[in-house]
Amino acid sequence: MPTRRQLDPTAPTGEPPDLLTVAETAAVLRCGLTFVYESIHRYRATGDGDEIPGLKVGRSLRVPRVALERYIGAPISWPIADHPIIDPGLCAAVSNDTPPPSHTTTRHPRRRTRRPAAPRLFED
């Protein structure tokens, strides 16, 4: 069975891929994943040109680069930098710079129900 080739996200590439993932599209547009998913679904349902053009590839949603560039009216600069969805180093840098919480968090004990106890049929 052939093995999958691992992509190096740190390797600089000058040109974006032909099909972008939803996360990459959100990073290009600097918006949330939910907005991109909803917009692609509206585009697929209505074909409205004001929505993000997307297509199904297997079970995944992809956005053609050319259609996205037409949608935003400008070419896409690649690689996408300084975005937490795409740049895992940024997430690590942000999480390492934040101080640990001052209080310890403990798991809340299971609460008892506030309903009155059921009447007992036989008393001891």
C-alpha cells in the first residue's frame, strides 16, 4: 500500500494550491470557519454569485483558487502567514506567552437532583 507524502507547512511556496480547504479559505478571507461553510452551502444550493464558490470533493468541501480570486477581486498571496488556523507556530507562540491561570481548576462534583425524594412504600 502506498504511503502518503507528508507536506511541510514551513516550506515556502510561491503559488497557492488549485483547491483550497475551508480553513485556508477562512484564513485568506480573514473570517471564521462557520461563515465559510454557510456561504459555500448557500452557493451550492442557489448558485448565488455573492457567496463563496465551493465544490464537493468526496466528502470534503474545497474552494477553487481561481474562483476565490474572482470572488475577492484580487490574487491570493501565499503562504498565508499570521493566522491561527493555518500557522500552527502562531498558536504555540500565543499559548506559550500566556501565563498559567492563578487558580487551580477542579472538576465539579456531581450535583444531586433537587427533586423531592420519591415516597417510600415500605418504611423500615
